[in-house]
Amino acid sequence: MADAVTVYVRPNDPQSDRVRAYLDEKGVAYTLRDVTQDPGASAVLFGYYGKVVTPVVRKNDTMLAGFDPIQLAKLFPLGGAEEEHVRLGAAVRSVTRERAAELHLPFPFGVEVGPVSNGSPAAEAGIQEGDVILTIGSYTLDRGLQQFQLAVGSRRPGSSMDVEVWRNGARFPASIHFPAATDANAEED
């Protein structure tokens, strides 16, 4: 039996639209409930949260409020081996307190970039060895490597990932695009 997924939204809400787009991209089937038109939907949310919040994704007994791609990736992990995975094309490691101090970062968060492969999605985005990726979208990488790997692992070929990068004491945005066409035989894990 398939998991029961319900998405509680309100019209003209950018976060609700982002959740729906995310689930559509992942091919997740769901029932949509508009809290402005469905009093039962509002009652469910009020009973759970004590107020009506949107968007909310409910999978069986799990409720997830807001658009959080990291938590959504945990709730809807990639499927079987036939699915294509993306590669960043760069080595990364968590930023330690000592390394953050050396780089003059205000806090020890993010992932430091090691060697970058020529022509890789990281290289095409302008990311260089020594950069620190601080955020993915609006989410700070406060859990370092594990959080970053989960975010990359939730992407599929043809998708992109907006990041904020720290280089030489300055922040700048970058967008990493993962190519749609991949050759599964070109590289082995």
C-alpha cells in the first residue's frame, strides 16, 4: 500500500507553491487541501499545531510545516537503483571551529570545498577550491557535510541548487546546475 500524502496549502502562498513544485518534481502523488476552502483541513492543522499554518505536508502520521527541502528529502528519499543521481564534482568537508577562525567566518558552519573537477557542476557555477558553501537556498549549513550531502543527494539530473559562497571574506550567490543528460557508464562509484 502506498503512503498517504496530503498537502495543506493556501492560495497565492509562495511557500505552498514551492512545496507543490518540489513534490511534483519528485513524482510524489498527493491530495491537495486548501485551508481557505476546506474547514476540515483547517481543523486538522489547528488540532495539531494550535493554529493554521501552511504549507504542511502530511505523510501517514508525520507532519512537516513549511518548505524545508532538507526535511522533505528525508521524508521522500530517492527511490531505487534505477534512478539517476547527480554529482557535484568537488570534494567537500565540514568547517571546523579552527578552520572557521582561519577563514574569518563568523560561525563554524558550511562546507569547505576541496579539489574541483574541470567541467563539473561546481566548476560551471564558479565554485573554487578553498571556497566555503554557507547556505543552500535559505538554509544555513549548520550541520556541515551531512546536511550538504543530503541536499545534493535529493537533487535529480536537470535540477539546480542555489548556494551562498564565502571567498576571501566576502559572500556571493552561485547556482549549481546538474545536467539533465548523464552517462551512467562514464563514471563508477
